[in-house]
Amino acid sequence: MRGRITGEGDLLVEGSVEGEINVGGDITLSGVVEGDIETRGAVHIASGARVRGNVRSDDVSLDEGAEFAGELSADFELPADLQASSPAGAASTARRR
């Protein structure tokens, strides 16, 4: 499929998507995605899935055997014992390339 996927529910991608994904629910990827992904829910990249693009979600998991190339952005509060070493307890952004 080519184009933009938007909506408020959950999404399961088993085939191929070339384009942006922006949904409000959880996303499970077991196919191929080339494009940016954003959700208020969780993103699960299953074993055998390939993702090339940026992912923005506060809850991301990658199974062993999943392929991911892009930036991963997630805002979260650090545990109290780690906040002392972080500037003013700021939210963190995780990135992997």
C-alpha cells in the first residue's frame, strides 16, 4: 500500500506500507514499512518486520530479528534515582540509528 494511514484505532501491518502512519491506538508491525510512524499508543515491531523511518511513541518494543533503521523518539519521565544526574528531571528522548 502507498499513501498515508490515519485513524484512532489499533493497526496491524502484515504486508507492505510505503508512507506515513499516524494513529491513536497500538501498532503491530510484522511486514515492511517505509515511512514515519507516530502513535499515542504502543508500537511493536515483530521478528521479521522491517521498518525504515522515524518512530514516535512512548511505548516501543522490538523483537529479536526485527530490523529498524531510523530515529526513535519517546518522551518519558526518568525514575527518581536517575533524575539527579539529568538536568532538572527533564524528559528524555531515545534515539537509535
